[in-house]
Amino acid sequence: MTEALLEVNDIQKYYGDAHVLRNINFDIQPGEFVALVGQSGGGKSTLLRLIAGLEHATSGSIKQDGTEINRLNAHSRVMFQDDRLLPWLTVSENLTFGATHSKEQKEHVAKLLARVELTDFADAYPNSLSGGQRQRVALARALMANPQLLLLDEPLGALDALTRRKMQDLIMDLWQERKMTTILVTHDVNEAVRLANRIFVVRDHQIAWAGSNDLPYPRTDQAIAPLANTILNEIITEG
Ligand SMILES: Nc1ncnc2c1ncn2[C@@H]1O[C@H](COP(=O)(O)OP(=O)(O)OP(=O)(O)O)[C@@H](O)[C@H]1O
């Protein structure tokens, strides 16, 4: 049994009187791809923000590689639904937040942009790109530091169906190449089942259901349907 990369112990989170995360406990092993699904407002994004160190739990602990996360988690990167690119920087400058490039860094940027098929847009500004292209820049930026943990907060939510599908394939290919531990928050149960090897349903602010997903990759619509159906039923189950 390998050491867990992430250990989430007895997390409680309140906003004022609202108890938005209750008794959250789980471990994630290195290289896993975990998806969090559930109804809107259940607390999924809050949990991701706690893991990223962007907020603090009311009680409980989150450890990565044995170290408690009590400030911005430097070993993780987050990608959000909105790309959060800086409009005054070019695509390649966005990958380094405008910092001066060393030769190695320039090569690293070029390699990543090639990997997300944006070499021709390296010197373009974000406002000249499509939504899908912008999200590919955001993904490349998230991968720049080779994070141990990639946190994806509904990153494909604003994309059309075809672009979304292509992005899912890209994320899957990158995960298989790089083996970075990944946590995806998504409303799309099919997306969760297509990508993840473990799935948590967050309901009533708790993890109401957890299951592993050993379907072989790549996963067809037909192959994912039974598990997606089970999970959908878990999401809509009352209390
Ligand atoms: N900064 C905040 N201050 C107060 N309440 C908040 C804050 N952030 C989130 N909440 C509340 O906490 C609850 C959980 O929100 P969260 O965004 O984590 O849910 P979610 O499951 O990710 O929902 P969605 O799927 O719609 O993104 C919601 O009721 C939300 O209104």
C-alpha cells in the first residue's frame, strides 16, 4: 500500500451558521483521478478551495505528503471554469505570469504549448482566442510547475459539447502521460465517469457515496452508462 498523497480528516466547514461541509474524510493515492459530483451548493468547490489552501476549514486537517495545508498549497494548481488569463500578456507570457524567461523556461513553455496544440498562438493575446483555446492555455499554465496535485473546478463547464469532449481527451492523455494526481469537480456525471478512477457524490454537504471506476480507458458512452446511471440516482436520492 503506497502512502496517501492527500489525507483529508474530519473536515467541517461553516460559513456563519451554514454547515457546508460535514465530516469529510478520505485519502487519495498518488496518481489517482478523483471526481467530485453532486447537486449545486453541496460544497464541492469549497472542498477544492480548502485543498488548494485558498480557504481554511473550521476544523479537521488536510495533509499533502504528510504536511498540513495551512496556507496556499504550493504543490497544487487550480484551473477554474473561467480561464483567469491576464489579458495584457501573450499566451506564452501567461504561462510564466510575465516573468522573464530563462532559456530552459522558454523551452518548457514551447513544449507545453505544442502539447496543447497552441504553438501558433504563443504570441497572441487571450482576447483573440476561442473559449476552448483559452482553456487550453489555462491548462498549460496549471501544468507549468509540474504540480503534484491538479485541481480542476468545473474547467469545461462553459464549453460547447464538442470542444468539451476534446478537452476531456486532452486532460485524459496528459494525466496518463504525467500521472499527476487530479481532482475534478464537475456537474457532468458522464464526464466524471469517463475520466475518473474514483468518484465521490457530495450530497447534503457530506460524501454520500464513493466508488471506484475500473472501466478500461478509453471509455465509450455505452461503457460508462451503467455507472453514470447509478451515480445520477445517488445524486438525486433524498437525505
Ligand atoms: N465565501 C462564501 N461565503 C459564504 N457562503 C459561501 C461562500 N462560498 C460558498 N458558500 C456557500 O457554501 C455552499 C457550498 O458552496 P460550493 O460552491 O462549495 O458548492 P458546490 O457544490 O461547488 O456548488 P456548485 O456546483 O454550484 O459550484 C453554498 O451554499 C454557497 O452559497
